[in-house]
Amino acid sequence: MNALLRPVNIGSLCLSNRIAMAPVTRARVGSDGVPTALTAQYYRQRASAGLIITEATNVSPMSSAFENAPGLYHSDQAAGWREVASAVHEAGGKLFVQLWHSGRVSSYSLLDGAAPLSPSGINEDLGLLQVYGALRNGYYTRIAASPSRAMDVQEIYQAIEEFRTAARNAVLAGIDGVEIHAANGYLPQQFLSSHVNRRGDEFGGSLENRARFLRLVIEAVLEELSAQQIGVRLSPFALYNNAIDGDTHRTYTYVAQMLNEYGVGYVHAADTNAWGGIKDMPQILDIVRPNFHGMLVANGGLTFEDAEKLIASGRADVVAFGRQYIANPDLVMRVAQGGPFNEPDPSTFYGGDHVGYTDYPSLS
């Protein structure tokens, strides 16, 4: 695994290896969205990753696809993330926080009775939306999505401002950079989707208009961070949350070129369908690699052998692993010596305490 273990730079930030920790929702903070000492311990354990990309982190009280996920929209949350960043940096790691607005993928039960927000109030497919909540008995389970309502233009600009505020809070927390979550059917991808976005104003209709929300989010975040401190996660073919597109190749060629224009630090190419056994990584890379000249992070359904080949061939620069990092806090060491690898326990993925979170054994 020589290629995986080579260092690489994102701008001036030197990554000690090309094994990244993918964003993995764990739903272990309280209803206030403030990361805890247990959160800091969890990320510190995994600081040997070349780059840690945190779990999806809400930029707004109107974003909540998973109950008890963290936020970064007020000072207490920023203070909690400061403790996480300090723990990771003390252990020699690098940390980007993933900025997330779930948009229509939510429930009134998670939004204090409010309807979720969406580009166009399309609600014919609520059964396909993935929303999760904590039961009173302590178990964590999928719950019903609620009908969304279309955002007015003022609310769209407010959401853009929320991304900027979250980026500013990330800077205040001492985090190295941010990743804009424009994948998995969440709000930025909802605007990109010709299926979900049926607006008739400057945020809908043409491809340029549908990409305007993501463009303005990037420009807002650029007011707080350099371009090289920004990553963007894309999942062009994702069926998850049904933000599908009528012309995926054209849409994401345009998006990749747009991100190249802004010079963002990396594109995180997520093969979300690989979770269900449909592997789209080759065609995702065929779209992104020729049109984006910065760092490319690949994620989804990849073995370590797949990852080594992608990096050795130049098709990707870094490979991110999720479930492997849940169970193996010292994943880099295990990859370097060829294992052994702990198996993750899916029953403890979401919610709960330290069990299945910080108690997986390290080789040391």
C-alpha cells in the first residue's frame, strides 16, 4: 500500500498520508448540537488519518435529517468543536468539518413543529427520504419524513448566509477547513436536481440557475476561508434521498468546471449507490477528473486494493473510508501492516454512548 501511505498537500496543509476518514454520522451529541468530550475522544483516536472529515454538521436549526447530530451555527457549538479540533491537532491530525443543510430531508418532529424547507415543495416521494430519530427507549431508528414547503428567495439567501456563518464558526474553532455537503440528496443537491428543483425564478429552470445556490454558498464561504480550505462533496448518481437529475453528465460536468474555476481545495467524489451494491465510481471519476484539476478524494464501496490502484493510477489523490474508520481508530497502521481489521457493529452506528464509538480496540 505504498501509494496510500505517501504524503500529499491541500494547499499549504500537509497530509501525512492519503487515507482520509470519511464523514460518518454517529448522532451522539445532545439536542443542543454541541460536541462533547466523548466526541473529542472519538476524533482524537482517529487522528492518524491523513485528513479527518467530520460527520455532517448542521448549519441551521432548520437542518436535521438525523436527530442528535452536531451543529455549528451558534457559539456553544463552536466552543465544542474547538475542543475537538484541539484534541485532533494535539494528536497530529488535520480536520475539516462537513457543513450540512438537510433541506427537505427532515421531519416536523425534529424541527420544533416546522415544515422542512426545499427548493419546490415536492412531496410525492416522501417514502424515499432517509430521516432518523432517537426513541425514548434509547434505540435509534428511521422515522417518517414530513412534507416540505418551497423556500422563498429570502429564505434561500438566509440559508446561504447560514453556510457562511458556520464557516466563520469553524475558523473560530480552529478547524483546518470545511467541506460543503452537496451530495446525498441534501439541500445543495436538491437545488441541482432537475427532479426536485422545479422553480421558475433565478434558482431554477436552467442548469446555470439550478447551480446558483451552490455557487453562492461557495462564494459566501470564500469570505471566511481560502479556496484551498474548502472541499465540496458530490454524489452525481446517488439515489439516496432521490435528488436525481435528468442529465447527470451535463449537470456534473458543469459543477466540476465551476469548482475548478473557484480553485477549491478538493472535490469529494462519493459513490453513494455503492452502499447498495451498485458501483458508479468509474463514471463519477470520468466526469470529475477531466474537469476538476485540484485534489480528488474518492469514497464509497472501495477496498484498500481499489484505493491503492486509484491513487497509483492518478485517478484519485486521496481515498476516504467510513465504516472501516468506525471500527478501526488506527486504520492507517492496520493498512500499513496488512491488518488485522476490526469488524464494525451496525447496531451501534447511530446514537448511544461510548459503546461502538470509542471502545473499538487499537493495535497498541
